[in-house]
Amino acid sequence: MFISSAFAQTAPAAAGGDMQSSLMSMLPLVLMFVVLYFVMIRPQMKKQKEHKSMIDALAKGDEVVTAGGVLGKVSKMGESYVGLEVANGVEVQVQRSAVVQVLPKGTIK
């Protein structure tokens, strides 16, 4: 009287709907990768490209800052090392990749 009869139902036939559901389940993963690419990977690649072009454009007499915070004037150029004059008569050799910024002329006095 209070309990209704329960009838068993058969599962609907899957006619091509399986492929669509699998693609829809992959959509969030693909969207996450696209967002990750534009937010993290692409800007990092652009920054690396700019740093490489700055390193390639170094010349004698440029005033630079290294990754350690040392300021100096480029006095010698090598294949992978740069000689920095940090004071009169004091020269330090650093790797080219350690140079993080080229300063405007006359910044170091």
C-alpha cells in the first residue's frame, strides 16, 4: 500500500555515445595544459630568449650586474667567461650566463 512496485530497467544501448563521453572527459585536461602553456611555459621561453640575446650582445665597456649582485664593467670577453672590473685594478671572471642585467653607461662610478 505505501510501497510501490519496483521495476528493473535495462541499460540503454550505447550507439556511438561512448566516444563522445571519452572526449568530454579529456577536455578539462586539455584545457589545463593550454592554460599552463600560456601562463607559465610561453613567458619563460620568451624570457630565456631575451636573456640569450642580451648575453650575445655583451661588449667591452658594458656595465653589468651579475646574479650574485656584483656590479662591474666588462674588461675581457671570452667564449664562456667574462672579465669584470669591479674596482681599479681588481678583475673578476664570471660566466656569461651569470650576467643578469646590462646597466646604462655611467651608472657605476
